[in-house]
Amino acid sequence: MEITGKIDEVRRKVKEWRKQGLSVGLVPTMGFLHEGHKSLIVRAAAENDRVVVSDFVNPIQFGVNEDLATYPRDIEADKKLCEEAGAALIFHPEVEEMYAPDFSTYVEMQKVSEGLCGKTRPTHFRGVCTVVCKLFHIVMPDRAYFGQKDAQQLAVIRRMVRDLNMDIQIVACPIVREEDGLAKSSRNTYLNEEERKAALVLSKAVFLGEEMMQDGERDAETILKAMRQMIEAEPLAKMDYVEMVDADTIEPLVRAEGRVLTAMAVYIGTTRLIDNFIMEV
Ligand code: PAF
């Protein structure tokens, strides 16, 4: 496995692979990799001849008061995990390599990026789309792998790929959870012991909603009310949103019908965590 911070070097490597007729998978990450990322890399390695992992904390997807400065980083641990998972190349650029000082071109999306996380983080998906678009142009993969935990991000990226005719297959991978249910996230590292316990309220609310739908409940408000009540009962939790939307358009639903995404963002102390479930009804 190799690691480079240079765009030209990634391009040179990928061209070499292409000449040999090899397929290429991309796993875009912001580093501080965990089992969730590992599952993406393992899947990409099973479905492609070569896998590139990008490891880049993308400044333009953080709002002014968000955690860019404190976002956890550990490139040595990331290298080990990537190697074990079967990656061929890590792309780990400096900010200057990705963004010229006079950088001024952004990918903006309407609607799909505006609800849920887009309400609290109004510039987030513009930053995500822009960097993912850049990564797609740099690596030119056959397939790109994203976690279902960021369900809105997946919908946004799928829409970008469709709207801008990018010839890349987007592969969604299931949420990976800790044994007690908490969805794996690089941000879990911010939680102290007490908050870590309180954070279980997210997965508990997800499981409750899932169970209600499995039992045949279809009224969005009934399901959301039960989930919200559960979150409100946890003293360390502050709800950002709990919503039921169409998984592709992110438009709110009053009844659970079609591909239904029930998603939440909850602050545990100052840490904002997300979780969700998708059900075909
Ligand atoms: O999901 C993430 O870690 C990031 O949003 C991504 C897709 C790597 C873009 O920076």
C-alpha cells in the first residue's frame, strides 16, 4: 500500500492501473477511521481490483462554529486500518493541495441538501459535494463507497452523480454499530463516559421507530412522537431533529410509504451525532 498527498501522483497511479485493465474503487473519508470505514474499504476491495482511500478533513464542509479545529486525526492508525482492509493507495493531501488560495468554484444543490442536516448546517452539503466532485475527478473511480449512516449525504451524492452525469456507481454500505447499538462515528471520541452512555438514546430511538414500523404503524407523527419522547427523556440529549422523509428526495412524509428514511441528529453535550434507519414499505 502506498500513501501520497499529491493529486498528480494519484492520477499517475490510477492511469497505470487503467492501462493494465484494472477496476478502481474509491472510499472518501475524513480519516480517524473506524470499523464503519473498514467495512467500506473491505467491500470496495472485494468489488474492485484496486482501492483508493481519500483521507482528508475537508474544511469547506464545516460551518464557522463547528469542530474543524478539533476534528480527530490519526494518520498512522488510518494507514494500518487501510492496509488491513485491502486498500492500494491512500490519498492524504494538505488543504493547499486541494484548495488554491483563490479557489472559487462550488457544487451547490437545491432541495435534497436543504432539509434535515442542511437546516442546521446550511453550507455543509455544498462543501461535501464540492470535495466529492473533486475527488471523483482526481481518482475517476468505477465505484465509490459511502456509509448509510450519513443517509442524506448519500441521497445528495446520488443526486449530484445523476444530475451532473458522472459515470460512477455509488455503493451504499450498512451502518456499523458498537455492541451496545451506538452507530460508529469518528465523533464518538468526543464523548466522556457519562455522555457515551447517554448517546445510546439515538440507537434506542432508531430501534423503537423500526419496531413500530415493523409492527405495521405507518403514521409518521405517531412514530416520530414516540422517538422524540424517548430522546427528550434523556437529560444530556438535545434534539436537533427527528424526521421521516423520502430516502431519495428528502421530502417530509406524513405516512411511511416507499423508501422511507427516518433520521435524527441529537446533541449529546456539545457533540452532534446522527443516526437513522431506512425501510422499504
Ligand atoms: O462522510 C465523510 O466523511 C465526508 O463527508 C466525505 C464524504 C469524505 C467528504 O469529505
